[in-house]
Amino acid sequence: MNPLDNIWQVALALVVIVGVVLALGYLAKRFQLAKPGGSGALRVVDSTFLGPKERLVLVQVGDQHVLIGMNPQCITKLAQYEAGESFAMTLDRVSEKSA
């Protein structure tokens, strides 16, 4: 048997294994199979990065939405509103209070 054939078989097997691992990771993230704590009462609705270490996270807790800001030093609650209320309505309400 040609040694070059063995190298190609090993390379092909490695590509297949890496592909399967990446596919399983994607599916676990997509369907949130790896939920720590898993009670279902807490759900991340959306998240966006503001900088390398800062981000905004919209979390649903029961029938409430909570907007939190996160950085390496702290986590801050920025706004809270009912799940049926739109985010634009909440911003209007908060800006009226601060004016």
C-alpha cells in the first residue's frame, strides 16, 4: 500500500471529524441544547456587542424584559418593561422621566 494513500485517508478522516464537531456545536447553539441551569424561566432574547468587552443583552424573565449592560467590571440593569410593550415605547417612557 502506498504511504501517500494513508496520509490522504487520515486527512479525510480529520476533516470529517472536525466537520461533525462544528455541526454539533452549531446545532447546540441554534437549539440551545446546552442550557446551564435549564429551568426555562430565563431566556436571552437578543444581544449586541458595543465594544470589545461591552455588550447589551435583552433578557426575558417570565413576562418581563430586562435590558442589561455588561462589561468586565459590572452588570447594570438599564431598563425593564412588560413583554407586550415595545422597546420604542419603553425608550419614550424612560426619556420622559429623565426630562
